[in-house]
Amino acid sequence: MSIEPGARIHPSALIEDGATIADGASVGPFSVIGPEVVLGPGVQVDSHSVVTGWTEVGEDTRIFPFSSIGEIPQDLKFGGERTRLRIGKRNRIREHVTMNTGTVQGGGETVVGDDGLFMAGCHIAHDCVVGDRVIVVNQSALAGHCRIEDDVIIGGLSGVHQWVRIGRGAIIGALSMVTKDVVPYGLVQAPRAELDGLNLVGLKRRGVSRADIQALRAAMGALKQGEGTFHERAVRLGEDTQSEYVREMVAFITGETDRSFLVPR
């Protein structure tokens, strides 16, 4: 066990032998920290939380009460292998959130980036890779192997199917069931998850230029209809555009995936 002198541990907390707790970190009442856990500087684990498994929590992340972080995957193929959960810096992990370690079949690691907000009751399953500044709203769930890029918002009570990718800057409306890949900057809504345009609010908040927004709008139109398959239309689009945002969208579409895509209505 390695507990720095500046760490604050409540007398009722259970810190198992082998855990590493950095200077400035704190563990609240009745919380449990497992033997392979590393809490970085300034990490705050509130009362009645469990952080276990081979789990690393980055500095200044706060874990609110009754969260379960680093438990084994909810996967019947899991056979007790040593797999990992790696959480970045400055995340806010609210009450009753669950995050699982990876599986050998999925690469052995679940990864959460920096500056995320994971609201009460949401679930991050095994082998997910979640980018920076991601918001997952109350009671939403990511199934195994999902890839969520930076600046994505997933609305409350939504579900994301296993192996789905959601591109940077996309927004998923509440009560959506997402079973296909979502292009960067897409706006998805409706119970069966329809691609309903661009996340214009998010683009404007990011300071994206009017020219790039217009280029993205034109790209969505070109993807919606025209000769050839969706993939072929995307390839042609990439050959014609000068917008880095459109090129990013094309690269996402032409990248490796196990799912089909939501296409513009």
C-alpha cells in the first residue's frame, strides 16, 4: 500500500493492501479502494463508493457516492483475466455510475478521457474508448466496444449498441437507441435514432466558421442522395472538399467499422 502523507482517508474507508493514493487525494466514509487501484493527485472518492480492479483514476477527478468503478465486465466470456480501466483527468462521475474493465477479446482496456461528465446512473461497459469532454446524461448506457470521440453529448435514457462509433462533436437526443455509427457533428434523435442534420449549436459554440458550417451542410446533402452507395458518395465528397471538417467526416465514414451508418433523412 502506498498512501502519500497529503492524502485524506476517512477512518471508516477500506483501503486494501497494494492501493496507491497520491498527495491531495481523498477517500470518503465507507468507501472501498481495491488493491490494484491508483488514485492520482486531487482525486476525490465520496462516501459509499467502490473503486476496484486494475483501475487508474487521473488527477482531480471526482467520484460521487454509490458509484461502482472498475468492476469486472458484464460479459459471459470473461474468465477472470487481468484487464484494465483507465480514467483521465478532471472527470465528474456522478452517483450510481458504473464503469467496467476491459476484456481480452476487446483489447483488455476500457479508456475514459479527460474533462467528462458522467451523470447519475449511466454505464460505461467493457472495452469502450471515450474521448475528452464527453457528456453522458442520466441513465444512459454504452454497450461494449463503443468508440465515443471528443465533445460528444449523449442524452438521457439513451442506449448505444455494442461496437458503435460516435464521431466528434455529435449529439444524441434523449430516449434514443443508437444501433449504427454516427458521423461527426451529427444530430441524432427519435426513439430509433435517426440522423436529423447537424449539431449546429455545438458547432457555433466551438466557434466553427460559417464557411465550414455551410460546407458541412452541403456534405450532409451530398451524403443523403446521389449516385452510388453511401460509402462511395463519401469518397467522392472527400475528393472535392477543402473543408477540414468535411474531410474529418469523410475519414470517419471510410474508416474501419463493424457497423453500418445512420444516414441523413
